[in-house]
Amino acid sequence: MKRFDPTQASCQELIEQLSELADENYLAGMKRFAIENKTALGVKLPFLREFAKPLKKRSDRHTLAMELWSTAIHEARILASIIANPKLLTESEMNTWVNDFYSWDVCDQCCSNLFQKTSYFLTKSFEYSKAEAEFVKRCGFTLMAQYAHHHKKAPDTICLQFLERIEEEAYDTRNFVKKAVNWALREIGKRNESMLLEAEACAYRLVEQPHAAAKWIARDALREFAKQKR
């Protein structure tokens, strides 16, 4: 039998190997976490990250990532986000992926693993935050959360602009949008003492909005901010 070599394997061979890692119980349990599993195999994220290690060393990793994404398999798309090269990812490719989103975990993994490492993710965070599609809009606010968390040395002035977008979009009652808006607000508040004050002020303004989603976003964030001060 031919020995499997991930550094030489084709996209189809990688999918076959992923299938061998599938766990039927995990696949069934994905629904409990509101993860769409119609195209999933049932492979846990830690296994995907381990599986990706040799693939990230391949010279064709970016091309391979595009092939994996095109399979539409849930885990293959998360794997693609791990191994794709952020320096090679074009805005067109990013737009294509974002418009393919159907599940919060694929969205969040792409933002964390790949998108926030590109040179244009800030522009995209504002652009996507104005979108109508639920997961595209979630992507915009998830990128804001990623900026606040990962780019600590970057200017805080950008976060002030994020807070404006949060106030403008906090009315959205869709679950995966309002949770991302809340996440962005909380991460901004965790950034430093100055931004905590700004995020708190934003939350208090949200409480005054006549929207149930805005009030939920604000009150949840204020509870977390209160814990930070203890």
C-alpha cells in the first residue's frame, strides 16, 4: 500500500485522509453548537490543526487551499483557511469565500486564521459590516474583534470607528450578527483602560436604543466590563 505523504498528496487524497479522522458522534453533536453539518465529515478542530502542519510547509499551499475550499466540505474549508497564504490571498478570493459562508465557525476560523493577517482586512471589516447577508455581516464584526484582540500595537483610533459601526448596526436581531457585534464591543473594551471607557460609554448608549438586540449586546458587554474592574 502506498504510504500517505501529506507534502505530496492531492486535494482528493487529503479529503480521503480527513474522512478517516471523522467521528460520527462529533458530527451529530455539531448541531448542538449551532454548526451546520450538512457538508461536514465530523473532524474536530484540534485534529484539523495538526493535519495542517505539514501542509503549511508546501510551496503550493495557497493553490491547495483554493482547491480544498472548492470542495465545499466543511472541514476542508476550515483547513483551507489554516494553510492559505495571507500574502497571496486576493480581495476577490476573500470576497468569494465570505459569500460562501453558511456557518459561524467557518466564518470565525477564516477571520482568525487568515483574513486578519491580510493587508486589507480593515477595509473589508467596514465593508462587510454593512452587508445584508447574515454571515457576511458577521464577518465584518468578527474582523473588528480580531483587530482589537490581535493588533494591540495598532492605533486605537480605528476602534473608535468600530464603535460607531457597532452603534449603527446594533439593531440587527439575527443571532449570528448580534453575537459578533457583541464580541467586537467586548474585545474593544479589553484592549486597554482607555478603550474600556469608550466601550462602556458605547454600551450605555446602546441601552438607550429602542432595539432589543442593542440592549442585549450592551447589557452582556457591561457585565463583562464590570468583571474586568474587579
